[in-house]
Amino acid sequence: MRVYLDCWPCFLRQALSAARRAGASPKLQRLILEETMAELRALSADATPPEMGERIHRLVRERAQSPDPYLDVKREATEQALALLPVLRAHVETADDPLRTAVRIAITGNIIDYGVAETFDLEATLERVLHAEAPIDDLPVLRQALGEVDEVLYLADNAGETLFDRVLIEALPVPVRYVVKAGPVLNDATREEAIAAGLDQVAEIIDTGCDAMGAPLALCSSAFRERFRRARLIIAKGQANYETLSGVDAPICFLLQAKCSVIAEDIGVAPGSVIIQASEVLRRY
Amino acid sequence: MRVYLDCWPCFLRQALSAARRAGASPKLQRLILEETMAELRALSADATPPEMGERIHRLVRERAQSPDPYLDVKREATEQALALLPVLRAHVETADDPLRTAVRIAITGNIIDYGVAETFDLEATLERVLHAEAPIDDLPVLRQALGEVDEVLYLADNAGETLFDRVLIEALPVPVRYVVKAGPVLNDATREEAIAAGLDQVAEIIDTGCDAMGAPLALCSSAFRERFRRARLIIAKGQANYETLSGVDAPICFLLQAKCSVIAEDIGVAPGSVIIQASEVLRRY
């Protein structure tokens, strides 16, 4: 998915929010906004939103000399989600269809996104996502694919969301490689946040080899690209993975909430929709 | 009130929305965003949000060669509000305190603001504003002032909102001069929209002498400035009048909803708050 003009105001908002989280002075905040505007003007027509997001967050980290402005909120999100873990597991244990419930729980965690909002109501989101009608619901495709593969490549998204992923991974019938970012960007999970959420107890943790948002293959390590190429089932969480991989031919099941109106319109659903979308390759299984 | 950095994303959003309303092609939309960013970079530190808004809307009108991009929505807003007029009047007629109710109705109309949102729910807003606790409620000051003056200078805001103003004007005990913009800007009322709402039946319609948002005195005509200087009671509707006049020494009662979080924080209230704020000069009456 390419950057729409509607994304421009949102990028400025994100840049300002990130600059403040990084402790930038008002003068530096203004400089960061000015540099963000220069980046927008120079952006190529086929750039994806995560590419632009990555530039903004790198700019903020460098200018504010703050290697990980979201460290505190990532820790808080993990703690908050850890406290919910027993409730989440109980939902799966008592479910008529544990896979359906576990998938919905993983999608619930996708609300934890500091690129979109500054606060989140996890309990309310859980209620909503568990019971929402999903306008795109390829759960049957995912269920069938899970019966045919011997492992899953699971592309993580944000810190805290990791715990919700863990509940899904615990419900999967095959081993999982859990892919995090190789370095901090926004509130995306790195190895540190994945381990804090205990993902090392349920999966092998690997990384994309870069600190880009989503999984822009050209920027990822060759080791990751090789894993990606060989994977027979990829679960990709969240907007950035969707935005960077929706045009890639691979057996992907995207799990996300269409949190912003631009991505919702691109997918053709209402904002806030629950999306379980199998790629064309996966549908052909 | 000066422009905050938080206003920058909002200005880009407004510029894009206005460009589309003006029928700009995607290429021209992008050019307009780029020029808006250049204006933001060049903005002086003491500029007010309406000053920047005015530049954006002038830019859009010129580049898209569309003298009044909001003409259609102004007409629709007037029609929608006209249909509500009997309900609004009935509220005042049956009120224990007609002035209080009429003031709340005038503030209800302030929701019609295409600078802040693209759609409005007038009925829901009416319910909310009629019954809301106003964190700043200088109605007693306004009531007393109305007993001491022999006319009111009433600074209008947006088309459609004019009808809500009309209900308040019908409840005032003294004659009113109703001040509109001299030319189109955003969805602000000009003489045309004031007459369509029947304001000529309840007030003398004059204008600011310019098409700036709010009432930046330096840009207004000397005739308007003279009226303003001589006025013993000024009712100023909406955010732009607040933003341009909150620092001016004059007997003003501001009536507005603090629709954006920046203005709400500047005033020190929650976003969405109902504001009935008398200036220092008015309080001394």
C-alpha cells in the first residue's frame, strides 16, 4: 500500500508525538516537523507508509539523541498485557472454537499502536474484537493451512501485542518462529520486548535483520528473506506488515484491525474493522 | 491564541479537505499540501490559527480557481438548520430561563465547522449542549450587561450556525448588528448565508470588511473597527473569533464549543466543553 496524501497530516502528528516522547525541546520539535515536511516533499510516489514512518522515527531518534523513545511505553504495554494473560487464556480454554477465539485475541492486541493513538482500552477492545463481524474473515483458509504445514513464520508487530500473539501461538498445532525487529522503531517489539512477554517460552525468536517498520523485504537481512521465501505459512500482524507485504506473492494470513481510515479504505472496509485476510497464494493451498 | 505545533497536522488535514472540496486534481492537492508546508515553515511565532487558516483557504481558492469551495455545504447546513428552527424556538419558549436556553442553542450551532470535522450530528449536539455543565459559565455577566446596553454587536461564525444565532437574537432584549465576513472563507457565513437564514429579519447585517477568519482587527475595515471600538457589548461566536480576539481589551462575551484539543488546553477545559466566557472588560461592568 502506498502513502496517500491523507497520510501526510498523520505523519506530522506522529513526528510531533515521537519528538515529545524523545524529550525534544519545543525548538527541536519544530525542527523535527520541518525535516518531516522536507521528507514528505521528497517521498517517492510508490513509498509505503511504514517506509515514511521509519524515516520519521529514525530522524527523531537521531535529532533527539534518544535511541528508544518508546522504551517506557513498551514496558508499560507489556506489563498491562501480562496482567490480562490469565483472562485471555481463559477465553481460549472455554471457547467452542479455540482457534477462532485465539485469532481474535491476537487481533485484539493490535490496538496497542502508538502510531495511531496515545491511549488504549484493552478490555473494551477485547469485547469488541471477540464479537465483531469481520468483513474479511479467512479463518477457514488459515485453519486448513495450519493442518498442512509443519511450522509458522509469525511476523510480530508491537510490544504488549506480543502477549496476545503468545495466546494464539499457544493454540497453534505447529512450532512457530516469531519475527521481531532487529532494533527499536516506534513501539514495535524487539527481542527484548518479546522475551519480556515470554515469547521465548513458546516460539523461536528471530528478527527481520533491520529496524524498519513492517517487513520491507529489500531492507531485511538475507537470512530473514531466506526464511520468508521458504515459509509455507506466514502470519503477519498489524498494519505495517500489511502495508509492506500486501503486494508480495507469499502464503500470508494478515491479522489486523484497520485502525486508520486510509488503510480501511484501501482494504475496502469500515475503520476499526477486524481483518483476517489470506493472500492469493495461501488461498490456493 | 498563537499557533501551536499541534496545529500543524491539522492545517495539512484542512488544506487537503479544502483542496478536494474545491475539485483539485490529486496533483494539485499535493501541490497545495506542499505550499501549505512552506507557509507553516514561514509562519511567525505570534501568528494565530485563523491567520494560518485564512492563508490555506486563500491558497486553495486561488490554486483550484474555486471562489467558494464551501458554497454547497454552506447551503446544506443552512437548510438543515432551517428545518430545526421550530424545535429550537420551542425550546426557548418552554424554558424556565429563556436566555440561558437561547445561549446554549447559539453554542450548539457552533458544531457546524468544516475546519474541524466533515459531518455533524445537530440533534445529538443540541441535547448535549443544552444540558452540559459549562466549565466557564459567565451567563450572569452577559445577563447583567444586556440590561445595561442599548445594542449588541454580534460576531457571526459559520453558515447554518447563523440559524442558531437567530434564535438567540430573537431572545435578546436589545437590537443587534450581526457581523459576517465580507467574502468567502471556509464555511464562514457571508451576507448571502446570513440572509438565507433570515438574519436580516432580526438584525442589521454588517461585515468585517475582509474575508479573514475570526475578526483580526488589523485586517478588518476601518468602518468595522470603529463599530467594534464603540460597542458596549460584543457577542463573539466560535473558535476563530476567540482565537483572534481573546487578547483584545473589549467588552466581549465569547460563546463557543472548544472543539479541538489545542484550544481546549489553551482555555484550560476538556475538549468539547461549552464556553460562555466574559472578557475582563465585560466583567468590570
